[in-house]
Amino acid sequence: MTALSVNLNKVALVRNTRANGIPSVTHAASLVLEAGADGITVHPRPDGRHVRAADVAELAALLRQWPTAEFNIEGNPFHGLLDYVEQARPQQCTFVPDETGAFTSDHGWDFPAQVELLRPMIEQAKALGARVSLFMDALPASMQHAAAAGADRVELYTEPYAKAYGTPEQATTLARYVTTAQAALRAGLGVNAGHDLNRENLAAFLRAVPEVSEVSIGHALIADALEFGLGPTVRLYQAEIRKAGEAGHHH
């Protein structure tokens, strides 16, 4: 089954508009874990506009009480990500090539150009006990380079899929993710996916793309939570993941 890691950045974003600590990021984490989420993802950025250093420390402490849950810290390894990995000792860290001022992560690593640059950072993260996932565009040829750099997994950047969903481009776009995931699996990499996945497009993605280990979902899930509540929303997403899994068994 594909694991659901809930990205709590948007909870922190709302909190940061006041100085009273509401809503609490750690309380949100407890709610999603109690509702059956498999992990928590955060992306602390240098400008501190979402999750901040104190949140990472508090979440790490909370997750020690949830031995089966995974903590995934995302970020740019050249902008202090490894300091967080060293302090929090997450099960997974996801290297994202976002620039300091990026509105959101909007592209993967550039391979083969960045292989040598990333290799020592990947080694460092693995030495700290983390599984390393690289945020990647759906380019089959890049998968062997990600493996050569020492990564354990790739996180396929799904915004192009989300944009194509429900349009005539959906099938060809999805096919690119299928061939990319196959190339990743052949290279010995695990496959994660994330960015703009939502209740509408998630099951179709998981039915088509082979062996997705984990999806990381934040924005759409937090938006849905405004309507349904955080716990029920997690259960709705888990139901979509289950639906995709059951459909797969009928072939």
C-alpha cells in the first residue's frame, strides 16, 4: 500500500499570520496521525514563512511517540537541510532544488549536471540514518543518474500531471510518469510522488503508476480539512489510496 505523508506547511503558514501559536502544527500532526496518516512531511525554508526550526524539533519529539510513523523533512541540501536532518534524525529527507525565493517547488534536480554536487550531500544524509529521496521531474533518463548519485528514492513532481488531469493531455502526461517510475524501479530506486495531488486525481495516478511507495500531500489536504476537518480528511485520502490498491488487484 502507498503510504500517505501529510505536509503540514500550510498549517504553519496560517499560524505565522499571528503571534499566538494558533493553529498548532504539532496538534495538527497528532490529529492526522491519530486519523491514520503514515507520516508527516515538512519543508522548512530559509525565510521561515512556513514551518520553522522550533516546529521541526517539536515534531521530531512528537514522532518519537509514533514509532511506525515516518518523519520526512524536505528542503534544499545547500540551504541548511542537513542541519535539520542532524537534529531531528528523520526517517527520510527529500532533497528539493528550490531557490531561496521560490514561491513553491516547481522543478526537479538537473541530471546528469548535478550528480557530483549531490553525491556528498546524499552520503552525509544517509550517514545520519535518513533515507534520501530526490525531487525529480518525470524524465525516465534521469532515473539512472539519481541512482548513481546514491539516492534511495525519487519523488516524482506531479504538478504537470495535476494540470493535465481532466484534459486531453491527461493520458500522455500520465504515461510519462508510468515510464519514469518503471525506469526508477529498474535503477533500484523507490518511487514517491507529490505536489498538487488531491482527492480527485490521486487514485487515477496510483492505479496507473507502478509501486508508488509514498505520496506527500499538503495544500489540497489542508484545504479539504477546512471543509471536513483534519481527521476525516485524512481518512478520505486513505480511502482513495485503498481504492487505487483494490483496483490494481483486479488485473
